[in-house]
Amino acid sequence: MREHEIGAFTFPVPGSATPSLCWTPDSRYLLFKASDADGADLYAQRIRDGVPDGNSILIKNDVGEISPLQVLRDGRLLFRRGDPPRQPSLSYYLASVDPETGRIVGSPTRVTDTVSGGGDPSPDGRSVAVPASFRGSFVGGWTNLGIVSIEGKVERIIPMTLRGVLPQAWFPDGKSLMVHTAGSMNGIFRVDIATGQTQSLFSVSLANTNTASWGGYVTHFPALSRDGRKIAFLMPIDYETKQTGPRALFVINAEPAAKPPLVWNDPNEVVGWPGWSPDGSFIAFMGRNPKTKTVRILVVLAAGGEVRELARHDNAVAPPVGVEGGLSGGLTWLPNGKCIFYTRVREGDESPSRRKEVWRVSAQGGDKARIVELDSYDARHFRFSRDGRTLFFVGLRNPERPPSQPIGFFTLENFLPKE
């Protein structure tokens, strides 16, 4: 394969594909959903030497609105699905997958259908934390947490006095959860699984503040470091008074904080997508200055200090409405922490689609490299194989193209700098 060449497999049907995808533990298959007017099907794609090997395999048809979550250590697939007339409730399923063919063996087993919304698997893969009830609007709902065993039992329901509770991540010991809340007590909390005790790590009282334009949340993109000791998030610098305006980067220890330390702030830049380095020492994030039309990739020590600019793009085209930080695909670290990958709007592209490019920059800075141009797709949802040798991403359909323009699934190899 030539350097930076991509392999792609597509579905030439009007429809969509879930951004929630997963690799099998041996990195041989990618599992994903594709849907059209007739329904949704679950597929597996064999990946060999960094490129698609043969056609995608249909492993289960008419699966409904499922989202693959992860392949467990024993090789079973855990996923969630919406089952009419149970909508908006979701059911969790377990399915055995043949490691040689990628096909589901037998019928998937329903774990539970007592929950609404998404979920987060525990570190050992034996339980899932889910929002357990839905009441009223998005901001006012999801008031309880459920811990569901993958063997099909609801282990416990944890009553919550907070609103808008969304499980974000398990702490590494598997005994507590980081949750994100909206409503009058807005912030980041730690919930003990055994006792249900809730500990505020950082919160803002919004009793007299309308935050509807912010989706009910003042803190954004809470990201737990791999060791579970620190949490990075974005929040308006004037959060105590206005809860609106440009966001700044904050980092707290995973313990109560009355006032979170400010790690970085520039009122002239829109920031988004903070990402922890694999060793938890650094945070990379994006900044876009609407006035100077500059997009930057920045990195800072988690403890604070001087912010280093890794990459700069001048004359950057403004992103479509709703795109965070001007870089719609987000940001991800290579598993070994040596490089950062991101997407940007192609320079000079003023079309409604704002065509995208995938870029790479060393975590030490220096020359940045454009890895691939996407003529008709918007690159999103980066996933690395476990060995770090294959990068996978979704290409969303260009809105300027006809409805039959396919969703693209791309694999990329030979994307690393030569040492």
C-alpha cells in the first residue's frame, strides 16, 4: 500500500451508520450498523494489513436502532437496541461472535429493557451503568442510575436527587462512576456504586439561570484520565455569574473542588475536544479564533503551565453551525502518545459541506502532515486498532451530493512518521 493510501468500504443506500463502532479484541474485525428505509442491519468487516479484506459480512439483519458497545474479554458482543413499542426505552443484548467468520452465533440474549438512554460498561466488562428513568424534558430527566449485570440482572437502582444525570465513565477500580448533571445543581459528581453516596467533585448552582441554549449543562466534555485521578472539562470563564460565553479549559483532581484550577483561557478563541495523553500527563485541545481565522492544536501539562502550540492553520474556513472548535472530527492521541490526529476544514472551502482533511502532528510539535483529503466525506469518530497500526474513521455523506451518496467507512495505514 502506498503511504497514506486509504481503503474504504461503503453502502450505496440512502441511510446512515452509527458512530458507535467497535473492534474485536484481536483487531481483525470492525463491527458497525448500516441502515436504510427498510431497516438496520449489523455488519462485520475483516481488516487485513490495515485495509478492508473482502466484502462486509452481514451478521444480523433487522436489528433496529442498535449501537455496538464493546466486545467483552470472552469474545461476546455487548450492544444496546431500541425495541418498538418500548421506545424510548432501550434493551441491552449479549451475542456470541465467531472469531473466524465474524458472524453472530445463535440468537442474541436480552440483558435488560428497563433503561433509557446510553450506558457505559464497567472496567471488567461485567456491568453497565445506565440512566434508569426518564422524566420530562432532557434537562429535567434521567434522575436515577441503574447498574445492570451483563448476565441479565438489574443489580441495583441508585436513586438520584440530581437531574440530567448521565454516566460518563467508570473509575478504574470499578467501584464508582463519574456522572455529568444538568438542572439546578450542574456539574460533575462521583457516585459510589455500593452505597449510592454522591460526592460533588465540582458543581455550579443554577437556580435562577436559564441554560437551555447550552443543553442544560455548564460543564462540557468531561474527560477522566486513564488512571482516574484527574478530570478535564470545558466551561465558560464567567461560570459563576453568566454560565455563557467563551469556554476555558479546567482540570480538577478527582476529589471535591470548590473552585477548579484554570489551566488555559483565551477569550478570543473557541475551544473544544480536550483529550488526555495516554499517560495522563498532558491535555491536547483545539482552539479557533473567529477574527483571525486561525485554528490551532494546543497541548498543556495537566498540572497547568505554558501552553504549547503544536500546529497552526491560518486562513481557516469557519465550520458549519454546531461544529465544536472548528474541527468537526475531534481529536485523538495515538495509543503510544507520540502523535495527535485531528481534522480540519479544507483551506478555502466555502461550500455548505466544508470538506475535511485528516492531519497528523507530533506530540512534540514540528511539521504537521496532511494524511488524507476527503473529497465527499466529513471524517469523524476516530478509532485505533489495539495495536495502534490501523486508524479507522467514518466518512459522513456530503450534503451537496445526491441522497444516494454512500456513507463511507475508512481504514488508514502507513500514517505514522518515519523514525
